[in-house]
Amino acid sequence: MSTIRKQSLISTGIIYFGFAIGLLNTYFFTREGTFTESEYGLTTIFIAITSMIMAFANMAMPTFIFKFYPYYHDHLPPKKNDMLTWALLVSTVGFILVVITGIILKQVIIRKFSENSPMLVSYYYWTFVMGFGVTIYNILEVYSWNLGKSVLTNFLKEVQWRIFVSILIALYLTHSISDFDIFIKLYAFTYPVLALILFLYLVIKKKIHFTFKVSRVSRRYFRNIVNLCVYAYSGLIIFTVSQVADSLVIAAVLDDGLSKAGIFGLAQLMTSVIQVPQRGIVAASIGHLSRAWKEKNTELLRRIYQRSSINLLVFASGIFILIALNYKEAVTSFELKEKYLLGFDVFILLGLSRVIDLGTGVNAQIIATSTYWKFELFSGVILLVLMLPLTYILTKQYDIIGPAIAHMISITIYNGIRILFLWRNFSLFPFTIKSAYTVLLAAACFVITYYLFRSLHGIPGMIVRTLGFIIIYGAGVFYLKLSPDVIPVLQTIRKRFRGRND
């Protein structure tokens, strides 16, 4: 567990640093006098569309890698390991098929988006440029996780990518980039460059060996691999569509769709801050989960499941409340456009959805690395069947708050089904009494902080509220010993601090 804890903490720190850069980028995207709401909305829609492109193009190769990596690694010498070769080749073919489909469906896209989001139609083909980069990076990222390089991949995706965007924004604001047309086209190339950097790193470190000779592992497990990929592919597509449907529905059906997608996107970005610890823990735990299933180590699975649940719940609850306490004040104090205040209610609902999702731990990864990975498809179908009609109906009825309501309802049911499945089949359950203590503590700290500092405004008020909540909440977490990883982390920090002073 110490390895997972160490990599998770380092990755979480890196991701938060990346988010700090991202928030600076968002400030320039949303403040008065820079980008319009529609232009910012287009950048968020780009991410949504490229996520869909990646889901369709990768042909479930990331699932293939993190499920079968131990078998290839343990039974083949590096130069005969053909796993990455086939993963990249199949994903490239998948991307070509997606591009062909996209060309065929262009007229449908024009009909759906030309009225409310004409700018998206103008840059439709450029989404494929970014989509190719995201697809290849996703393959290399999962492969790197199994090499123990989760810190590097998180740095590239969360920090380096945002630095690229910061450079583009700086060039645009200084008029080195003459107009938004050039900006968005260069923006589309940021992920291909990122994928190239990771690829070159793996080549230089001799972690990539290409061979087109089918290995004995591929031959032996071919039927299992195909079955896994068929089910996982369907499940991934369903899950990805359900995750990006809200932004696409807003852009398609609401008046001034891209502008409202931008408002929704800001709220969504704030909830992504809540999700940061999950990324670190998932990246660090994948390899351990795969091996635990291979070795039938149920106790390790249970320990990872419960620890990931309580750790993520503690972090998610705290971060959600911190942002909720300061959301409106931040929009006003940093002189963002007043329209972005409309995203507060969206943030509350999406934020609660994130807390629920994180609080269930690494249930998705446990299922995906088990012999019951077919359940991914079943649960994904349920999510999509709930999410899509609810999103469309509630968006038409309640504007941008509608998708947030749909998301919260769907994610709650989706995770409830997963918890029940793991409990009934493996006697694995994420929650303990400390889970209830965490929720109650977070709620109490919110009430105390809000009423103590509600008369303070501006940046000083935000600082005081933030520090006040962190002190009260942190003390409560420590006193109640909610997480088994809190004390070891503090001890490590104390030892290093003493070591530097000796």
C-alpha cells in the first residue's frame, strides 16, 4: 500500500499544480475583454468531442493493456513483447475508421449544430486532429502506468498540456497569434505534441519494442483478448457518451449553445478539481489490482477498495465544500463575466455527483481487472439509458441546470449498482462507519465556516474562509482518524523535515 500511497500523493500534487495552471488559463478565457463565451465554449466542446473520438478509436486497447500486461510481462522478454505494437496498430486503424465515419456524418452534424453553435461546425475537422493525439496518448499512458510511470504521465497530461494552452493564450493576448482562427487550430495540435513527447521518452528509455511477430501469449489468450475488448469497447463508448452528452446537448438544443456550454464548462471544470485525487489513485492502483486478481489476493483487493473509498471521500468532500464556499465570490472578485455566476447551481449538483462517484473508490477498476469485466457493458448500458433521455428532457425544460440534475441521478444509480455487484460476488464493500463520519464532518465544517465568515468578501474573505475550513476540517479528519494513510503521510513529512534540519 505504501507504493500506491506514494505514487498517488505525488500524482495528486502534480495534478493540482496542473489545475492551478488550468485555473489561470480559465481566468483569461472567462474574464472581460479577452475571449467570448462562445470561444471558451468551443474549447470545452473540443475536449468533449475528442473524448468521444478516443473512445471509438482506441478499440478498448487500454483495457487490453491493463488487464493482460502482467501476462505479457511475466512470460515474454521485452523484445518479443508484442502488446504495445498491436495496441497502437489497432487504435490507429480504429481512428481511421472514425475519421471516415465523421466525414460521412458531417451533414448530420451541420443540421444539429449549425443553428445554435455555428462555430463548432466551422472547426469540425480540427477536432479529429486533437482526437488522434488523445487516442495515442491514452494508449501510451496506460502502458506507462504498468511501467510505474504514472507520475510522468500525470505531469504531461495535467501540467504540460496546460502549459501549452497557457503559451497559446499568451501569444493570443499579445497579438502574436493574430486571431481566434489560428488559436483554435494550434489548440488542436496540443495533444498530438503531448503524445509525441511521451512516445519519444519511452523510446529513449528503451521501454518500447516493436515486433509484428505474434507472440505465444497473444496466441494463447487471443480468444480472451477479443472477448474482453468487444465488451470493454462497448462499455467505454457508452460511458464516454454519457459523460460528454451534457455539453453536446447544450450546444445542440439551447439558444446560443456554445455560450451556455462555456458557462456549463466552467462549473464542470470546478468539479474536475474535486476529481483530481481519483486520477492519482487510479493510475497508481491499476497494476496492483491486475496482479491481485491474477494471484487471487482478495484481502489486498478489499484493502485497496476501502482505502481508496475513504481517502477519496475525505478529499472530495473537503474540496467540494471549499469551492462551494468561494465560487460566487471568485467570479465577482476576479472580474469574470457576470454570466458565469449562472453556473453555481450546476456546480453544486455536479459536485455532489463527483463526491458520490469518488466515495465509491476504485470500483470501476476492480471490476475491469476482474474476470467479471463484462459487467462493464451491463452497467454502462444502464448509465446511458438513464443519462441520455434525462439529459435531453431536462435540458429542454430547465436549461443548463437540467444536465446537472440528470448527471447526479444517473451517477448515483450507476455506482449503487456497482457497489451491490461487488458486494454480492466478492464480498467487497467500500464503506465503513468512517464514511458516515466524513460526510457529517464535512457538512458541519461547511455550516461553521459559512456562518463565521459570511460577512467577509473579496479575495481576503476567500483566503480567510479557505484557511478556516482547512484548519477545522483537517483537525476533524486527524482527530477522528478517518484515513489510515493520514498518519503515515504526516510521519514521512516530519522525518524528511527533520532530516533537512539535521
